[in-house]
Amino acid sequence: MAFQMDRIDRRILKLLQKDGRLTNADLAHKVSISPATCHRRTQRLIAEGFITGFRAMIHPPAVARGALVMVGVVLDRSTPESFAAFEAAIRKLSFVLDCHLVAGDFDYFLKIRVQDMADFNKLHGEQLIAFPGVRQIRSFFVMKEVTDNAPLDF
């Protein structure tokens, strides 16, 4: 039988999205259940794949990654082999935060964090245009981050 989430499970997920450092006792109090029950529910949410991990959110300028660049990539060919080669190359790059296969004018959209425009220019010239099967790259420097990594609403 498939796991069915109830309103308490949803509340646990929403609270942990806002603050993944909540103690089990605080979380239990906020959802009005016992700490033991809260722990079991949270572990079940992890085991069932609803929670895939916990991590700290780093302020990008504090670690010299204040410039955000969105990059549209067009490949030479739209074949499973060319997609696989490109994706394997992308996974090796620590400066690529997100990579999405998309429909439309581009094959992929990348979200990249760099120090500044000069830093991106170096990456572009030395790495991005050398990726397997890349025909075209269009870069969009983000002027203002209105919302980023917002919690899921469900």
C-alpha cells in the first residue's frame, strides 16, 4: 500500500522547508504531536523520498559567488548520446548549480554562480564552449534576484 500523507505530514514538510534546523521537540510542538510520533513521521518522510536531504543555505557574495548567470545551451544534435555526453560533462562542474533539459529554443538551461563577469568570461571561454556537442550558448546575467529557491507550496 502506498504511503498517504496527511495534514500533519504536510505541516512537518512545510516547517522543515522553512527551517531544517528545527529540533524534533520543537517540530513536534509546532504540529501538536509527541516527539516520538514526530520522529517516526519525519523518518518515514525521509524513507519514502519526500525529504531528500538537509543543507545550509550559503549567502553567495560571502563566498565570492555574487554573480548569477542563466545560460541557454543549444546542442548540435538532439540524440540520447549527445544529451548523455553533455550531461556527464556538466555534472563535473562545481560552478553549475542547476542544469535542466528544456523544450523550446534551447536544449538546456544552466544556473551558474561566479564571482563576477570576468570570472564568467573565463569559464565561458575555457570550459562552456568546449562542452561536447555545444552549438550555441546564450548567457543572461541576473540583475536582481527576486526569489530564489522558494519553498514548495502543496
